[in-house]
Amino acid sequence: MVKVTFSEHFLKFACNFYFFFLIFVTFLLFTLFYMCYNNHSAKRTSTSSHLHETNVEIEEVIIMLTLKAEKRNPDEKAKKLRRDGFITGVLYGKEMKENVSLKFTEKDAAAFIKNAKEGTQAYLELDGKNVDVLVKNIDFDPLTKKYMALDFQALVAGEVVSATVPIVYLNEDKVQGIFEAELSEVHYKADPAHLLEPIEIDLATLPQTTKTMYVKDLKLEEKGVHVTTSGEQQLFHIGAYGQEETDETETEAADETK
């Protein structure tokens, strides 16, 4: 009978412990690697999805600011075209020999007008080419609630044109008081390279002491344009709650004393 000494028992135990320890460490490292890989893949997928959504939004805006147009035969009557689902228009410009009569489908024009107002830079898809234009006039009939005509000016590099930039007020519900917009657009002159995007005023970010703003506060001249709207024109006014009622009461009291 072979006797097993204590040292042999210990050596055998140490070997088994080391073997299982290596298996445990290997499993732990594999688990950590798998978790890190999945986390990285999830972030990459999320980022790719976000970028895809952003690109789709940008593409949609570009598409919406491009209006497909057809040349219109001058003999075609506007009334008949409107009955057939078309809107008429005109394209003119400094370097054009003559004005071009146009027509657009009512569906395309309605989608275009949602994003392109008067004074907006846009593109006309005409004869297979994109023409850089400025929306000069949108004729809307309030009785029939239909758009009647769209007029465009072809832009020429370096040529100064009269344009209009809309003012968009954000977060009106966050205002501590009664908000009243006094101006919805600003008129200016600029060359095509300096045409302005819609101006957004985030009311939630203004100091609470701000009760009004003026056109001059926008500092549009710093963007290379000549503003034709008076700089002293008020953009908006924020009144205190109950101020109108107090003013009316004081007016009525003054009338009674007369």
C-alpha cells in the first residue's frame, strides 16, 4: 500500500485549484468582453439610426423646398387649369429675356408652401434643371381657401434683391405674462449669398426682465444684409397678468368723472 504524504495532497489540491481558477478567469474575461461588445454595438446602432433619421429629415426639407414646375402655354386659361388641379405662376429675373409662365400641381404647391413663404430661397425643378429662385408672391383666396398663384424671381449671384424673413416665436407658453407678437416678418435687401433663414426667438431663454424686443436687437446688419424695416419697430410685448383689466377699469372710471 502506497502512502500519500501531506505534501502530495497539497500539491494535488493546488493544481486542481489553479486549473479551476484559470477556467473562472477565462469565463469572467469572456463575459466582460461580450458585454462590452454588445454595448458598443448598441451605441453604434443607435448612432447610425439617429444619423439616418437626421439625414432623412434634411432630405425631406430639401425636397419640400424644391417645387416641380412646368411651362404653361399662354393660351391655357388660369380658371380651367385651377379646375384641373393646377396652380399658375410666373418666373422672372434680371438675366431672363422674358418672363416664363408656369403651372404646378395643387398637391405639390401646397406641400411646398408649408415650408416656403414669401421671401424664402428655394428651387424650381424646370426642364430637368434646378433654378435658384426667391419666392416673391403667394396669392391666396380666403373665400375659397385655395392658393391661386405663385411668383418667383430667378436669383443671380451678386444681384441685390428685396426679401422677407419670417419671425418665429418659440415657447410662448413659458412666458410669465401676456405675450403679444407685434411683428411676424422683417423686410431686407441682400445678395443671394446672404439671404436669411427664418429667425427663431426662444422666449424661454430670455431673461425674465425682458418685456419687449425691437428689430435692431436682432443685429441683422452683421449678417451682411440691409434691413428696410425700421429698427425701432417692436417685435413683441409681454404684459403683466391683469394689466389690461386694470387699464380698462381706470379708463371707465375716468370716463365717469367727466
